[in-house]
Amino acid sequence: MKETKVVVTGIGALTPLGNNLNDYWTGLINGVSGANPITHFDASAFRTRFACELKDFDPSALIGRKDLRKMDLFTQYAIVASEEAIQHSGILSDDLDKDRMGVIWGSGIGGLNVFQEQIADHTRRGEGNPNYKYNPFFIPKMIIDIAPGMISIRHGLCGPNFAVVSACASSTNALIDAYFYLKLGRADAFVVGGSEGTVKETCIGGFNSMQALSKRNDDYKTASRPFDLDRDGFVLGEGAGALIVETEEHALKRGATIYAEIVGAGLSADAYHLTAPHPEGLGAQKVMKNALEDAGLQPEDIDYINVHGTSTPLGDLAEVKAIQQVFGEHAYQLNISSTKSMTGHLLGAAGVIEAIACIKAIEEDTVPPTINHFTDDPAFDPQLNFTFNVAQKRNIRTALSNTFGFGGHNASIILKQYH
């Protein structure tokens, strides 16, 4: 039986570096930091007072006022990013079989804004008040599966439709699910991606209590420092990414432009700790090996790894140990970079925007940098190429993207030049 190839034909990006794909990529290769003082709320009483927020986000051109009232921010972000990907792909032609096109979406937290606001309103006005009523849109605005639901309703897409939740691995898991469904012949195409809109008091406060966030308030632009000796935690980000993925046969039949091929996917669990990675990166080793095996590739076939690289002391070290175990001597031929140094950590949306960075790196033969490197950490082999501070040109045939989530969820995906 002929193998089904899965290809990427449309891309949308809504990130702290820009509100479209071109601005996102331009920010990446120029090493721009998306960090700024928090504007979504008064953060003066918090230990961390900055984040990587979207700039000048205005969805009104795409979403009417009546519909906006029914959507939490993470769903608004999903609509905007998915619309760019759909338009970029040109897939919504008159002869599209919409019963064979689905939506799979990832988010780690979902409708945090409406959840926080509704509970605060109930505390303020509803305690002991028998006439108090919750917002009728509270539940549908909060639940994560409403984002793919709204995308499908908007475009009449009747194929498989669901949400994926695996903390920071969510959108990579969504992409992997779409990849498997297409290879199984269950659909012809998917809108797939992830979104997160969590720059709120509850999220900043919760991560602060865990000691997970950087507190470099006086130098927020350089706060995300993956692999630097002085890294002190991640920087929270927000936004969305979306891809149109379809079978090669479906893409060629409609004359689509193909930007990359998805050739392998890996999944694993640390089975170790609620929030910390295994110190030797055992789960990370397994997930990369699983992705290579699924792709039928050897470690020497990989040119670039977009790492999870959140800028936490334990996480960065465990991932590098895993890379050295899996790739051996070839680790010294790799380019490694963490684009979270620029975008911050978009939680459930991180995986898809980093997959997009891999696709553009393949297309442009350019590795985006790991910015904000000042001091070498002696725990890391100095011969490894972390692509510090400046983008590097090289031929990239194949790239691997890692995303790991609280709970020990690990997901890796391999993207390749399409021939």
C-alpha cells in the first residue's frame, strides 16, 4: 500500500513578535525580544511584572462585536491565527469536501480570563444574593474545545473536531494527532494549532508561587535566557499558531504550495514528577528516539533542533543531556536554539509556533537564534552550537521540535524539506 505523506500548506502566527507570519519570522531572525511590562492588569504587587504580550491586537476586522462577547481571548487568538493559515493555504475552494476537513486545537489552560473574571464577579456581587446570575457564556467561553468548535462553525468544517490538553505540549500533540489521522485516511486536511491567553493575575501569581517565572523586572528584555548560567525561570507569553496540514495527494490535486513535510512524531511520559523533568532527561530521550524511529531517520539526518528550552535551571539541563545521549557525536553538528528566548513561553501554544519556526528555518536556510546569552554555564558542553545571539545560515533539510509539559508529557515532531 502506498504510504500517505502529510504536508503543510498554510501557516498563521499571532505572537509577541508580530501579529502575522511575516512579522513573527522577521522578529525571530533579528533576535527581537517580545518582553514588556504587563499591560493586561496592574502587576505592581507581583514578583514578576513583565511578560511577552501581543502588541496592538485588534480582532474586530475578523470577528464581529456580538461574537467577540462569546469568546475568551484564547479563542479570539485561535480565530485570527487560523484565518491567516486558511487564507495562506487557499484551501477553501468550492470543491472542498468539508466533511473530510477537521480542526484539532491545543491549549494548556484555555479560558482563564473569563474564569477569573466570573469568579471575581460572583465574590463581589453574588455571595448570598439569590438573584445573582452567572454570564450565560461563562462555560462555553471557558472550555478549551470551544476554540476548534468556533473555527469549524466559522467555515463549516465537519471532519474530526476536538481539543488536546497536555500542558505545554498541547499544540504539538494536536499536530501529531492530525498527522496520525491523515496517515490513517480518516480525513483529507486539518486546521491544527494552539492558543493561549493567560497573562492574568492568577497565572502570574500561580507560576510565581512555584518559582517558575523569571523575576528580572529591571531587565525584562533579557529575562528569558535559555542555557545561560544566570537563567532564573521562564517568561510567560501569549498568542497562537495555526497550520493547514493535508495529505500530499489532496494538496497536489488542488495545486497547493507545500512548505514542508511532517515525517515523524514521538510521544512519551517522564512518569517522574508533577512539574520537574527527569534530571537525566529520560523522557526527552525516549520521545526523540520515538520520533526518529517513526520517521525512519537516523540521528545524523537531523540538522536543527528547536528545543523546549524554557530558561529554567533544571529543564534546560535535562534536555541537553537528552540530546547528547540521543545524538552522540552528531550533537556537535547540530544547530540548537530556543526561540522562547524571544517569544517567551506560550504554554499550550508553544509547540505549534515553534514548529512554524522550524518550517521557516527549512524554507529560508536560516536558524533563528537563542538570544540573551551572556555567561556560559559550565554544565553545558562548550562545543555544542546553541546558536547564541545571532541567526545562522545553513542548509536545513530536516528539523526536530521538542515540547514538554507539566505532568511529564513529552512530544516531538520532525519536519523535512518537501520534494
